[in-house]
Amino acid sequence: MRSIAGFYQIDEGEISIDGRVINSIPSHLRNAIMVFQDYALFPHMTIRENITYGLRIRKMPREEIERRLEKTVHYLDIGMLLDRMPGQISGGQQQRVALARALIMEPEVLLLDEPLSNLDANLRNAIRAELRQLQQRLRITTIYVTHDQAEALAMSDSIAVLNAGKIIQIGSPAEIYYHPANRFVASFVGTVNFIEGSITDIDEQHIHAEAKGLPILIERRKFDAEAIGSLERSKKVLLVIRPESMKILDSAQAQKDAANIFQGEIDHYIFEGSNIRYWISALDSMIIVDMFDPGEADIRNGMVRFRIDPSKVHLIAL
């Protein structure tokens, strides 16, 4: 990110914006503006002076500065803060000011370095939604670095997952979440259950697998021809199952649905209001199952039966 902004020089390769190679262009001429993790507001300047600093350095006409300032503070709803000092406003307001200082420059590329990490959970969620709406309204290409998986899924059109300095997978949030390229991506993005198994058969509708001596059906339609070929050659597979892709059953459901039903014992659970997360000892593993909108009747202990949704099992060839 700092290389894109021009703060670091790269040793090899090219960086281009809209087809224009910018390797030799100094940072102040790249029009790639960065919002730092700590906001980096000038404590001795008012909010108005902080936001307009870049334009004043460029000696832009006062009328143009005022026009851009009015437009930018309107987007971010911070007009009432312009005459205050950074020390007089909250963390969420400081984040908006730092973003305004970047947006007023009308960048081609907006670079956000974990901009919400200093905020509490509720404020982070609120600002995250505002940032996403603002980015879609302004249509500015934005590179957003975060270690918060939920934040990456919520903010992005495209996600790049990096490990040890290498890009492991690029895809939409849904592709990264439901079709991870390997075990690292699956475990890094969201909570996941891993079960090692093997392929026993592949027909027109299903992939038949076996795990811990028990049969598991997986719908074939979610796998393309290349993936099917890889699975056929491998035989040994890793079943990737998200906690929300399973359901704890009552006795009537357990009798009605025969496929992919397993038994286990609840080890412990966490009640979070909108959902209960269960840890169930089954299939020689600790299986995590999420029950949403549970109600008091779904707070359970002891032995239970649960069903794995055959349309939501991802397979990684081993």
C-alpha cells in the first residue's frame, strides 16, 4: 500500500493506475491518497484546516477549496465540526475527518490502512456501513487493508488473501468464503469445520464421500469440470463446512431427513442473543454449529442429531 502511495520504492515490477505506470512519479503527483490507521490529524489545526490542508499546499483557488469542502463535509455529515480541534472530537469523528481530508483531493485511488481498528465494535460496524455506501456512491477505486475477516467480507467487491507475502486467492467475498482455494484461506476467512475424508463415487447429481466411516452426500452442481477432475484424481479430500451450513434437528426432522444426519454430544455452547454457537463432539472432531434466532427451546445439552446441508459442503483435494 505504501508502495502504491509512493512512500516506498519497489525493487522490481510495475505499478499502474488506469493504465499509467507510476513507478517514477513522486507521491504527491500520483493522486493515490492514503488514510492512515492512526488518522494522523494535525493537532494544532482546526478540522477545516486539516481537511483542506492538501488543497492549500497545492495553492488551489479559495473558491474551489470551499466548493470541495462543502461537498465533502456533506457526504460525511461533519459540517458542525469544522471549527473544532482534533482533541475536541470523538474517535469516530476523527475517522470521518481523516477520510474527508483524503476525499477532498478527489483521488483516483483511495488507500485505507485498517482505518477502523481504533474504534469500538458498535462504532466500527456503523462506520463500516457508511464507508461502503460512500465508496459505492463516489465510485472511487479503493484498496482496503484489514485483518478483520468480517470487515473484508462486508466492504469488498474483490478480496485478495495474502500469506507470507504471496497472494493465495483473489475472488468475490462469496467465492472466498464458500470456495476457498486451500485450507489456509478457509480457516482465515470466517469460522470453519474441517473433516478429512475420501471420495467413494461421483454421479450426475452427487459426490459421495466418506468420513470416519460414515457416508456424506455433496451436491455436484457447485463444482465445475476442472474441480471434479481434481477430486476424481485425488480421492482424499478435506470437507470444508461452515457452522451455519448445519442444523440441529428435533426428533421429527431426524426421521424425515435421512441423508447427512449425524449424532454427537454437546460439549459447550455460547448464547449470543441472535444465535447460539454449539461445540459438538462428533465425527472424531469438535464440530461447530450455529443456530440462528434460536429461542429458549433451542438451548440444549446432551446428545443431539444434526444435519449437514449437502449444497454447502466445499471440497479441497488433498
